Amino acid sequence: MGFDISYHPISEEQINTWYFEVITNPEKIEALASDHQIDDFYKTKYQDTINAGRETDQNDYFDKTHGFFIAVVQGFFETYFYVRGGALSFSENKQLDSYYKKWEEFIPIGSLTKKVQNRLVENYCSGVYISADQVVRLLDDYHHNLEIKSELDQLFSDGRINIFLKALNFAKERGLGLLEATEVVEPQPLDLNESKSYSNLFNCDKEGTLLYQTTAFEQIKNIEQRNGLPENEILHNVKVEKVHVEPASTTTDTEKTDEVIQKKGFWKRLFG
């Protein structure tokens, strides 16, 4: 499975108010949903996410439980941004570490689990968190530090850097931090109407998913040309199957639908 990365603008105060305070006092969901005009369908998903968070065990990875759920919750309140396969967590450049804030630095110790990685460890997981002041610094360094610019351009190649910068600017304009996560939203590039999200899919900025779709169609076209196939031959023979799966090592009452794409050898060659 590849990584469907998303970036979620959220402050440390919002993390506490929207998630940890609600873990302790779930009745606060009603007031929060009313104040932020969250409709009943997403209010129920919000409650399901909080229920999953309340079942988190001390031996669970924080990043695959609370961290992931925080990213999901953010999407009920505000815009978030999708980038296929590009993540700060994938970088080995230690200079980027100076922009990140560890959960242990601002989450009450009683809310932490015993295992905290502060980056993506696998699918359905939170990644790095950039505080509001470091969002501003990272944006400035991107424009004035050639090494940082080069690293980010490589991580978010093929036009994805524009999506990441858009997320940073969105956070900067609102004085928010930025949380990385994976599989909060899972676009279906052949039919975006079939995309899935644990959060509010309508709050996902569309630019990243449209870029993913464009890239997928271009890659399919290239495969057809290399193999001497008629135009759209692959698309006409792609089979989409819906298979119910649960994220590894997480518990949730929300049924998860994953999209498994099968097309003999062609789709496997396309995305691995």
C-alpha cells in the first residue's frame, strides 16, 4: 500500500479543546458541533472517533491512535490538504527536525502512551507536527535557504510542492500549526466520487486529489504507449472492488472502505 498523506492545520489549543478535553468530557461534542456547524452525520463520525480514542491502551503507539484521531477530528472542523506519497517524515535530512515539535513537549503526560515516534511509522498514523511559529519559519526558509528548498522540492516533486506550500500558507494565515497524517483520506483517482475519508471528505482541499488523478491518467497513458495498447485500454478494463478493512492496530466503530484496484499486471506496475 502507498501512502495517502494529508496535512492538517491545527493549533495546540485546538488539539486539546477538540480532542483531549472531549476524550474526558464527550458531552462537549454537542456544543462544539453546534458552534462550528458540524452536521449530524459528521457529528456521529466525530463521536465514533472519540470513542476509539477512549479505548486507546498505554501500550499502543500514540501516533497510530491519538495522533491519527486528532488529524481525523481536525477535518471535521476545517480544511485539510492531500498530497499523494509526499511526506516530511520520509526525509532523512536532520535539518528539518528543527521545525518539528514533539508530542511530549505539549501533550500532558497522562494523555501520552508508552510508545511515541513523532513521525509516520506506517499507514493510518500521524506524522510530524509543526508548531505555528515554525510554520512561519519553514515558509521563510523555503524561500531563502537553498538546502531547505531543495529538500522540500524533492520530497514534494511533480507539482506536489505547491500543495504543501498551500497548506503551510493556510496555517500561517490563521496562526495554526500543521499536523502530518496518512490515510485520513483515500482518493480513488479513477473516480474521485468514490474517494473515502475517516473525516469530512468535503473539507479536503481538492487541488491535491486532482493532481493525483491527473498523474494517474498520465502514467496509465504512458504504460499504454510503451506496451502498444489502444488508448484507454487499461481504463476500460480496470476492476474496482470494495473491500472492508480496518486500520492496523487501531479500533474504531466506523466501517472503513478501502479501494483495491486490480488490472492484471498493468495496475500493479503503475503503483507498485
